[in-house]
Amino acid sequence: MSLRAKFILLLSSIFLVVVANTFIIYVLDKQGQAKLEAVIHTHDALDESEKLYNQITNAETGQRGYLLTQDLNYLEPYYTALEQVKQHFLTINKLTLNNPEQQDTLTEIDELVDKKLAELALTVTLVMQGTPYALEEAKAIVLTNEGKKYMDQIREHILLFQNTELAKLEQQNADYQKNRLFITHFVTLQIPLMLILLVFCAFYINAKLFKPLKLLIQNTDQLEKGEKPKTLTISSHDEIGYVLKRFARMSDIVYERTSKLNFQASHDHLTGVLNRTELKPALKQAITTCSEDNKLAVIFIDINKFKQLNDEYGHLIGDQVLIETAKRITSSVRADDDVYRYGGDEFVIITHNIAKYRHINAMITHLLARFDNPFVFEQLTLNISLSIGVALAPDHSLDHQELLRLADQAMYHAKHELKNSYHIYNNYNQED
């Protein structure tokens, strides 16, 4: 076998290793995409189940309004909600076709929904008759509380459905993270592997090319001395240079793949709000646009006794508390405010365009009021309270880290006060 053939075989082997590793990364990445799609699929099922219940509630609200006022305007949201109920149920059913357990639960929900909608339709029909007897009969149906029992049962079954999906979602998230971690480790191992191959190639070329070249020089010396030189066959190395360039190109592909795999998502997988990595740049940017007339508020939120709750009821309930807390916080802020999950049970809100201190007081009072209602998870009812600290720019600081520290300090001050309390850093030194 010629030297050229040996070099081609060596470099071809290296090339195949790189291609094989790239292909493995590609396959792993495709698997990761499939796992991510499964996570999104489960999220969609959870969202649709919540929308289904909300639309049933909307239908009931429209029916109650029409029953009390006989105003036909209430029938528009009623009929709209009925259509939405059908659409959301069909979507959920489609999303869970491959899950017999969830299909059974949906069958029970469907039966209960039919009963509830039938009760609503009957009362609406009676009211539309317009006779005193029909009105009294419609009210009598409502007073039986049969509809409330249906709603309670529907909510119970939807919670059962959601808990099953949440358990599946937790496993799917774990599988997805495991896949991402494995890809990262696999790609990281390629760097020393490539270095080893390159060093081996250098030694091989030295042994197969430069040592023969040394022999050629020795032969030249022997010829100069008049001795018979040894016969040497030297092959060209142009093809080797070409292959090495191709190898460098493949190395660029591997490093580019590494950088893409190290990219982190911007949102918290559990609660759906922005994650901590997004907080620093967003806060720094927001500070540059604030002023005395348009203040910036950093609201630091901590769930009271969350560790005790986690220890007593388990991480699944803890996760549900975090998810519900994030929902209530998000629903309490304005559209241009941002909510972040800062730590395990800590959240941060960046609130823009605050003109006066009473505005932030009103906002937090509204936020705390959202937690007056307990959290209900199946048979478990939990009263969740918050401790909140606030720091403002430019009043307290124009440094993002300092603002977070002051808001955190204010939050700890609030913890020593009553439940659902908040504290604005040095607010007693500020004027409205």
C-alpha cells in the first residue's frame, strides 16, 4: 500500500469519525425536538382544559344574567361560550387520543358537561317563553343547586385530568433536560477526541513522511560520499492538505453545533414566566428609560412557608402552588409589566411608568387580594400568603443589582409583619 493510500485511509477514517459524531448529535437533537414537542403537546392539553372550564363558567354567567334580567344581550356570551365549549372539548379529545386513561376522564367530563348545558338550556328556554309560570319554574331549577353540583363535579374531573397531565409533563420535562444534558456532554467530549486524533495524525505523518525525508537526506549524504543511496519512494502530500482543510471545516460544524446546544431558553419551564437569566439585561435597559415622573418599581415576592409546604405535601403540590402563584401574579400586573421567576419560590416584577407611590400601593393591594382565595388542589385546600418588597428607580438606586438587593431587603422586612404584607424600601421617607 502506497504512502498516499495510507494517508487517504487515515484521514478518511478521521473524517468518518467526525461525520458519525455529527450524525449522532443530529439524531440526539431530533430526539430532543421530539421530547420538546411532547412537552408543548401536554402544555396545550392543560391550557385547553382550563379554557374548557372557563367557557362553561362563561355560559353559566350568561344564563344567570339572562335569567335575572331577561336582557337578550346576555345570550350572546352564552351562545358564544357554548360554541367555545364544543371547540375546546374537541381539541382536548384530539390531544389525548392516545391516552385511554385521559379519554375515560374526558368521557365523564363530557357527560357532566352535557348535563350542565342541558340545565342551562332548559332555564334559558323557559325564560324565553316569557310566562310567569315559566319564569318561576326556571328559578326553581336554579334553586335546586343541581347545576352547582354539576360544576363541582366538572371541576373535580378537570383537576383530575390536569393532575395526570402535570405528572406526565414533569416526566417529559425531565426527559427533555436529560437529553439536552447528554448532548452537551457528548459534544464536550468531542474536543479532546479531536485533539487526540490530530496529535496521532501528526505523529503518523512524521513517521511516514518526515522520517523518510530524513532518510532521503542521509541518502544524499551517502551519494556525496560516493556510496550507493537507498531507493526511496516519496509521494505527494497535496491531497493530504485538501483533506485537512475539509477536516477543519467539519471542526467548525462541531463548534457551531456546541454553541447552539448551549443556548438557554428564556422562560421558566414550570411556571411559564421569564427566567432569571432574562432579568438582569431587562432591568438594566428599563433603568435607562425611567425618570422622576415615570418611575421603575422592582417588586420582590416570596411565598411564605413554601419550604414547609413542600416538605409536608411534596414537590408535586409545591409545583402546583408555584404554577398557580405565577398565574395569579401575571393576571394582576399590567400588560407592559414583566414577571420573572427569580428563585425556587421567589418572583420579581418589573413595573414601568409609575408616577406616584400610591399607584404602586394600589397595584400591590390588588395583587395581594388575588391571594385571598385559597388554592384548591383536588381535596387539598391551601391558604397561600406572600411577602413583598419594593424598590424604585431612580428614587432608591439606578443600579440594577442594588435595586434587587433593596427590594429583597424590603421583602424580608415585610416577612416580620402580618401575612400578605408588603414593604416599600424607605417608603416612610418618601412623599406621595
